[in-house]
Amino acid sequence: MRRVAAKFVPKLPNCDQKQHRMNIANEMLDSVRDDPNLLQRVITGDEAWVYGYDVETKAQSAQWKLQHEPRQKKARQVRSNFSSIAGGVVHHEFLPQGRTINKEYYLQVMRNLRKAILQKHPDLWKNKNWLLHHDNAPAHTSLLVHDFLAKNNTLMMPQPPYSPDLAPCDFFLFPKLKRPMKGRRYATLDKIKTASKEELKKILKTDFLKCFEDWKNHWHKCIISHGDYLEGDKIAAKKPARTTMILQVKKKRLPVETDPEKLVNYVCGLNYRKDGEPVKLKPDSEYPDWLWNLRLEPPPPLHEMDPNTEEYWHKVAWVNRATSNFNKSISKKQKFPVNMRKSIVRLHNLRFRTLAHKEYNPGVPAKPDERPQMV
């Protein structure tokens, strides 16, 4: 056990929000299970601030100063829009200075995104099977944007509110972009934009593929943690089932006889040799009598069996074991004292032996003075 500090999260979800997070995680896992290539058609996007100077930690940003010197201020910042897919960044743009991200601006971003998809991924544009994923920001969920997406038949991927741990841009792209830029100073906005583009180009395609695989692990962790916010917690993702190497043999489809004359006069399929004709059916009189007396129904109950047969006593032994096991389970459930439990088991066994000796014993009957009394 060790002492740890509390972690700041966007919001502590209530019970309904936790259940909503779990429902979406289950829904997405089922969709990926039905369509393994689903995540390759998802385009996810979000906005982020990129600063002219972003401190690494509080201690690293501390500087020596005299008493009359002012405290250090945060430098310039610029906000950017990013849209990515499993193969890399599809579209990015920087917010013009002096503007805010509202529904009109985000509508223009969606138009630019569609043009980028047409140029970079013509196969997705042709099939019209790509899905859009973004968070629940007011600009994203506005009626103007929803109407534009509906007119263009754009499929939406669900995202629970207050869940940056389930958004690839938040748990992968933005940290990957900002981490190398921390602690560096950029004097102008153009230098910030140039540095951001350079860092985006450094992100490999394999990193994006791993990110989308981690996305599935985040869904698993969300279900395991019962909908709690999981970023920063060490929760083991659902491990795949242990598999063994099995030699897959291609099944050989045997030919099926369709000639009615052969089906009536021959036992088709009985001749397993490659050469030769099928076995011809004989008259009923040439077959043994026991063949026509085979019992095709389930085994008979104990009272219908012959006590002079071996099968009868095998059945008696099986019934004895089953009754003994049942009595032991009943005595454990009732929680009798140890002495009383043993007495009950002994009485049940004695009763069964008495019944078996009285009614089922083949051969010589027991003497009247030696016959056990019924319990």
C-alpha cells in the first residue's frame, strides 16, 4: 500500500452517466466484433489549444526572480482542429485569430473535412461507409451541424459525455502532439503552427493503428471499472482467451446418392473403398432376429429391468451413488450438527440397502430373522 494524490478528472460521473458509458462501450465492442474493419472507416476529430510556451510541470516552470520583478506569464496560444483516421491525419486547420469555435465555424470545418476525404481517401468517399466521431461540444451537437450531416448521409459514432478517456484525440493524438513541444518557446503564431505541423508529420502510421487498437482496450476497461473514469488508473484490459494451435483439416464433402433405384436396393455410403459397388440389400429373412428386436427407445427404468441381468445391478449401483451424493448435499445445506448429519446419512443408506435387499435381491431370499427392518 502506498499514499497517492487524487487525480483531477473532467467530471465525476453519476450512476446514469456510468451506465451510459458502459452501454456505449458494449455497443461499440459488439459492432467491432461483427465488423472487424469498422475502426478503419472511422474518422475522429476534436479541437485543442497549442501554446507558445507550455510548461512541463510546476517545478520545471519555476524560475528565480528578484522581488521587484513580475511573475512569468503564459505566452501566445492558438487553437487547432484535427481529424484523423487509422491511417493518419486526414485534415487539420488552425482557428483564425479573434474567432471562436461556434456552429457556423464548425460547419465550415465539416465541409473542409469532406473535401479532404475526397482527395485523400477516395475509396471511403465512393463507398460512403465512413463514420464520423467527435465529442458532445455545443458546436458539434448543434442543429445546424446535425442537419448538414443528415443531408449528406454521414454516419455518426456515439460518444458518451465527459469521456475524454474514450476519445482517441484526447488520450493519444493531443498528448503525442504536445509532449515534444513542452518547455519550448515560440515567439509568433506562425512558429507555433509550423512546429505543430512538424510534430504531426512525425507521428507514424503504426502509432495511429496502435491507438485504434487501444481504443478497444479503453472500452474494455470502462466496462471492467463499471463506467468509472479510467484515465491514469492501472486497470487490466480484458485478456484474450488462451488459444491452442489446432491443425485445421479441410472437410471433404462426400457425394450424395440421388438415384432412387440405388437408394432402394443398396446401402449407399457403406462401402468405404474407392473401388467396388455399394453393398446390396438382402431379404429380411437372411438377417438375424436380434437385429429387428433392438431397443431404439431410451433405457428402461429400474422396475422394468430383469433382476437376473448384469445391467440391472449396474443400474442399482448407480442409483445408490446418486442417492448417497444427494443425501450428502442435503445434509450440508441444512447445516445439522456433525453427529446428527452422520446419523441421517447412515439412516438413508440403511433404508436404501433394506429396500434393495427386500425387493431387488435375485436368487435366495433373506431369512425372516435376518431381514433388516424398514426405517
